[in-house]
Amino acid sequence: MNHLKEELYQLMKSDSSIFDFIQEHAIDGIAYASSTYPTVIWGNPALHTLLEDKGDFSNESNLNIDQFVVSLKNLSTNSSGEIDKQEVLFQRADGQLINTACSSFYIHDDNKKYHAVIKGYNRLDSKNDLDLDTAKSKSNLKELQRQVAFLNECNKAATIGYWEVDLDSNSLYWSDVTKIIHETSVDYSPTVDTAISFYKDGDSKKIIESSFTLAVLKGKNFNHELQIVTAKGNIKWVRSIGNTTFVDGICRKISGTFQDITKSKENTIALTIEKEKLYSVLKSSNIGTWEWNIQTNETYHSEMWAEILGYNLAEIHPVTTQKWEQLVHPEDVAFSKQKISEYFDRKSEYYEAEYRMKHKHGHWVWILDKGKVITWTENDEPLMMFGTHHDITEQKRINQRNMLFIEQNPSAIAMFDKQMRYLVASKKWKEDYHLTGKKIIGESQYDLFPNIAAEWVNIYEKSILGITSKGKDCLFIRNDGSNMWLKWEIKPWYSDNGAVAGVIIYSVDITKRKEIEEKLRLSEEAFRGNFEHAAIGMGLLDVQGKWLKVNNSLASLMGYTTEEFVQQSVKVLTHDEDLDSDLKLIQELVEGKRSYYQIEKRFITKNKSVINAILSTSIVRNERQEPLYFIVQIIDTTEQLRAKNQLSESMSRLEGLIDASAHVAIIETDVNGLICTFNKGAENLLGYSRDEMILQKTPLSFHLEEEIINRANELSLSYNPVEKAFDVFALPAQIGLYDTREWTYIKKDQTKFPVQLTVTTVKKNEIITGYLGVAVDISYIKQTEREIHTLLNVAKDQNERLKNFAHIVSHNLRSHSGNITMMMDLAVHEQPELLENELIRMLQTASTNLQETIMHLNEVVLMNSAVNENLHSINLSHYMQETIQNMHAVLFNLDVDINNTIDSNINILALPAYLESILLNLMTNAVKYRSEDRLLKINVSTEIIGEYAVLTIEDNGIGIDLKKNGFKIFGMYKTFHTNKDARGIGLFITKNQIEAINGKIEVTSQEHIGTTFKVYFRHEKN
């Protein structure tokens, strides 16, 4: 709802004469203006319609009524000289001229000052528009009746009653609400006299009687807050408003409203009393006050406000914001404005700032300025603000003196305000809390330590409430995560008026002491734990030689229980030969000549056996340095001593072995390459003596410089550049390589010989302390290699000759055998009877066999040279299908089940002719050597194994006895069955063909069960 409209409605509720005015004088429009919003005029919808104003009058809009006014004619004024009757000629937005009668109703505050005005407009149109106006009036009347009903409901809710006195009939009317306020019955009929009698005797009754008389005689309206005594005897505060109606100069009617204001009046009285108390306190406390209308920038300042600055109020009135800025120290203006802005932005609960203002005599005065907005506009903007102005100059001086004391204090002290903002901190405080060099004054402790523990926050809050707290051994975690142990005390400090103004914190950093205590605690726990659970024997012995306490390890070492052991004397436990030396050292401990001692000695166990041990003894003294007890530690070294002896023997044997290696050079160097071990073998191989080499030379002295340079270049390519020549041996060993390679050694007499050298690191506790090189003379091996190369070259040459011989022989023999066969065929053709001659038949058979043998030999020769030809990618499944197709003649009239499951996607690397021969030979063999006792089944399948595609051909034929014939199964002319077609050449050729294409063949077989061949072809993908 528009704020002016709301204000008008509130006035109508409190003053019924306003409603009467509107009903009579505002049929065609209402305009309302108020001193609260002097630049805004509100007009009701009827007025907007009258003027044809197209503005959005449903919202808060400023009606610029002057733009429609053509002329004004003042007709009359009221008793205060205010114009109350006018004739106004408007020009509507569409250009039409409208003449209106304007009546004004003025509203004044309690001080008779102007507050608001209501203007009602009625049209003064021609007779032709009378009917239209009458209809509009009826419509407006209905609307007003509706508003009256609404207003009555509002009055009931606000306990506002209505009353009216008809002076002609001397009758009084009370509304229902008025009767409720007087606590009378609903049917009660009041008179003027009985109504006045309800007012409380005294001022209230006198005022109402006087006001009513003046209203009747002079037409003076009244508005009073008075007390009544209800019909039930209750005292109430009421607001009684009366307005007169005159006819022909005679008051005919007085009407008004009657409102129960008991609660608000009691609150106002209580507030007034409190306000008077407050002003009394402020005056006695030398505190000035101020009020500020933020929207109009108007201010009010108390006399005390001015006196604080040495003025009386009249001297500096009015105190505008510009004058205030002139009085404030230039360095403090921005700060104060910032605080006000933060408060207006709701960032703080109230405004508070400390700044300096210039006194009339020229010096600066410290002011504590506090304020709070008590009224906000409907737009949530600050409207009225109230505040106090307190001279804190002396307090500032005291605070500065205290701050100086705190700042220069050698202890860790800091002073805070109530928001835990730093006011001052000592140098020690900044050091302890790692704040040195940081700007902390004015900063919050919570901002500087955002992760501060909740328990510290609680302690701070208690202190701000006035509670002193202290503690010790408390943990504070700094921003960098480091721990600080504190002994501390927090006390509130107070302002001049006795209120808590902040806190002072005193702390002592006891971190070092806590660390020492913690180390001592851990040390004690560790000692206790070590004592009880130590693997070595430990015991406490008093100065008289009696055991106070021993652990299980010591008792077990000696073969006793702990209870038995403490009963034994040192003399009984010690070997006789070691007792005197032990007692002598104990005496030196007691006399303070030494703090501890450690010796090797022998002990006697419970079963009288002797053990070797290391005894460590220290002494514990009291504050007067008197001996209290001994701490004894005993380590059993029996096994170590035995191992030491064994190691000594092993080292002797190893040294002998190294020296005995007459043909192996074992050379050890330090990390810089200087030789420190040079065995007998090195002397024999190189011709140098140990004295010439150990700590005198490096291995570079007997290496070829050219080989060193080449090796350095190789290592530089793979690793970091080699800076020193010796790094060619050290670098590979350092990165974990066991570098074994051939080198050339140079003997003392400058002769050269090859060696195979292995270099490794020598480590101690995982740290490289040197390098060990083991070199073997490989002169004989090199000579043997040369001889082998010579023999290989001879064999290669002979193989080539044999190959040529095989070609020649196979070619020539084939020609001659062919001629013999042809001649035999011609002779038999010419003389068929020759076949009856046994010798001729034998000759013919021998000729045929010779030709077949030569053909096989030729195939072998060709096959062995095929390995150099290019291999092709061949689909194995396709070739197997063709092989099965080509076997139809062989399979004719035979009952054979062939199950082919070869993967159609497998390609192999082979020669087509070889593959056809291999598949046909293996498949026909399965048919040829079938069993007559069962149906022949042949299973063909493939699988991928590594880089091979493996073909498996499995049959259930007669099988082969591999124990008997396995070694010759792939031999030439080797047969294992009585089959008439067996020649012993097929598997021989097949194996050679498979190997020629880089494959291999395997066979498994059992007699009367069957045979399985696995052929490994090179898979195309590999």
C-alpha cells in the first residue's frame, strides 16, 4: 500500500471528521500531502480518472497535480488563515477543461504546527452532465459505503469508537466500540452529562468539560488524551477527539472518535520516565547526545555535546555534517564514516567509533561516539538515528600509559577490546605467537588465528563477561601448525563507568619445559620398556652389591628365574679370573673417576657353564652426588665369539684362496681408483709386485688408453658424461650393473694380452667404499676362437662344394637313369617276351628304383635351398580344404570321418608347394596306416602358441611304437610297418620342408590307439 495512502487511512481511523469531510467534499477525487513526505502527493483513483492521468496510480507514485491546473480562485480561509475553499480549473490529458470545487482539510500536530492537508474535489460541470454526475455520485456513494463498513471493522480491531452529540435534540450516540471501552452494556443509553461523568475527577474531567463548552460556543475542535473510570471501576487512558458542525453560524453537531490508549499511554509514561532517567545519567556522566535524520540530514545535539568541545550549543548551532567533519581530526574522518557505513550495511549491531575532535581552545579531545538507528524507512533505509558523545580523553591517556607499559613489558602480555581486537601487545607476545612484523593493532584475535580451538573462544567470552580465568599446561596451536604450551591468566579490564571494556591476557611459554618433561616421561617409559623387554640382560645393583631388580633376559641368560637371580652375589656369578678387574672398575665409578665402564668378562651360569659377555656399568647419583645404584647391562657374546673365530678362519682360507689364484687377477681399489689389494694372480699376469701397485697406482696404468677413451664415449651416450678416466669402471658398478667385458692388459714388459674383467662395488653399511675387479687371461680362448673361425670357413667352403656336387650328381644320374629306363622300355616293347626273363624283370625293377631314388635325392637338394626364398602369407584352412578335396580318389570306397575345425582366420608364412606336400603327406599317411578294426577318424584343428600357429592332425590308426622307432621316425628310408606302399621317404621330406620354412614338427603315438602330429608354422602376425 502507498505510504501516504496508509497514513491517510490511519488518520481516518483516529478522526471521524476526516471521513465526514471526504464523504461531503471529495466525490470526484482526493489529494493528500504530508510533512512526512513533503515532495510527494497521493491521489485516489477517482482523481486520476478525473484528470485522465495515465500514471500507475496503484503503486507509490508522485501525482504532479500542478501540471493539470489552468487557473485557481481562492474563495475562503479558515480561522488559522489557511485557504479552505478554492475553485480550480483543470485541463485533462485529452485537452478537455473541467471546473471543480476544491475543499481543504488541514491537520495539525500537538504543537499546532502544520502536519498534512486533504483536498477534496467536486466537479462544477454544466447542466447537461448532471445525470452523468448523479450516476457517478451514486457509484461513489456505494464505494464509500463499502469503505465505511471496512473502516468500522478496522475501528473494532483498533478499539476505536465513534460518538456524536445532536445539540438540537440534546441526544448522544455511542458506537458499540465506545460502549465496550466504557465497559457498559450494549443497550446502555448515554447522555452528555453521564458521558462526562465517566471522566476521572481532576484534570481529565475539567479538560473535557472545558473543551466541550468551547466546541459548542466557539466551534473549537478538540483532541485530548484523558483518563476515565469505566462502569466496572477500571481506570483507562483514552483519546477523545471532537469536531464541530455549524449550520447558519450555530453549532448543531459535535462528533468524534473515542480510542482506548491505555497500553500505549502506560508504555509512553514508562518510556518518558526511563528517558528522564537516561538524560539525568547522561548529564551527570558528562555524556552528550545527538539525533540525526539521515534522509533530510537534519541534526539535533544536546548542550552537553557542545560543552565537551568547550562551546555552548548556541555558538555552533546548527551542527551540520559539514561542520562535524571540520571539527573531527582529518586522520579520523574516514574511519568514522567507515564505521557508520558498516553499521548501515548491518555489518555491526550498532555504530561505535573513537576519534578526535578539536576543542574550542585548540587541543584535541578523544570522543567515544555510539549510535543506533531507531527508525527505518519502508525501503529499509536508515531514517532516524540516536547516539551519545562521550569524552574519553583521560581514559585514552591512561590507556596509552598502560599500553606503553604492556608494549615494553618483558613478559608476553596483550590487551584486547570486547571484540577481541588488539589494542596493544608486548614484544615477547609477538615473538611467542609468531606475530613479529605483522600489523595486529585493530585486528581480531579470531582473524589472526582462524583455527583457534573452541575452548579458547569460551575462555575469552567468559572474561568479557567479567570472569577471570587462569590455567597451566594448556596447548595453543599457532597458524603454522606449531604447538605452544602455555601458563596463562586472562582478566577483564574496565572503562571509567565500570563496564567491561575488554580483556588482558598474560601468558608464559612453557613449551621447552613441557618438551623436557615429555622427553623425560618418554625416556622413563622407554627405559622401563627397554628394561622389561630388552633382548639383553639388564639389572639394578645397589652400592653394597645386592641386586635390586633384574629383567627376564638377564635371569634367563644365567639360567635362573628373576626371583632366584636377585639372591645371587656378584662374586658367585663372576669367573674367578675376572673378579678383581671388575671390582677395581666399580671402585673407580664410586670415586667418580669415570662415569661408566665396559669390559669383556666371563660369567658362571646356574649349571656351572661359562659364558662370554660384554658388561656395561653406569652409576646413578642423588642431588648430593652420592651413589644410589648401578645400572648393569650384560650382552651374551658367546656365539659372537665363536662366529668371530670361525670368520677369522674363513678369512684366512679366503686370503689363501686369493693368493693361490695364480692365473686370476683380483684387484681392489678405493673410491678414487687407488689400488689397495693386488693378489698373487695379478702379480703373475702383469709382472708387477704388490709393493709397486698398492697405494701407488690405479688400474689405468695397465690398460690401453684407446680402449679407455672408447668406453668413456659409449657411457657418455647412455649416461652422464664421464669426467674421470676411472669412471669407465666405477660408473656401471655404481648404477648396479655387473660390468663384464673384454679389455687389453699391458704387462710391465709392455707385452699385451686379452682379459675378461668383471667390476663390482665394495660396500660397507650400504655405502660404496671401493671397487673389486676380477680379471681372467683369455689369450687361450681367443686363440681357440680364431682356430674355430678358420675351421668354419673351411667347412662352409666344403659345404658349397658338396652342394654343387649334389646338383651335378642328381642331374647327371637322372639323365643316365632315364636313358636306362627308356632303353629297357624300348627293348620290352620290341620284344615282349623279354619280360619272361627273370633277369630282365629284375633289371627293369632296379632301373625304376634307381630313377625314384634320384628323384627323391633331387627333392632333398631343392628343399634345402628353398629356405632362402621368400615366404608367403597363406590361409591354412583354405589349403586343408583343397587337400581333402584332392584325396577323393584315395578316399573312394573307404569309410572315413574327417572333422576339420581349423580357424578360417589363421594365416601362416610358408611356400605353397611345401604346404601342399606337407598336408597331403600327413593326411594320406593317416589313411594309409588306418586300422581295419574300426572306423577311421581324422581330427584336424589349430591353436596359437606364442609365435606359432600349431596344426594338429590326430587319427585313430594303427599307431607307432615310439620307444622302438622314435629316434628314426623322420629318417630317410625308415619304415615301421609292412604296408606295401611304405618307402620311408615321406616323413623325411615333410620334416625337412617344415624346417625349411622355419617351423617344427612333433609326434605322439601309441600302437593300436592312433597317432597325433603337431606342426608348428610361423604365424603371420609374428
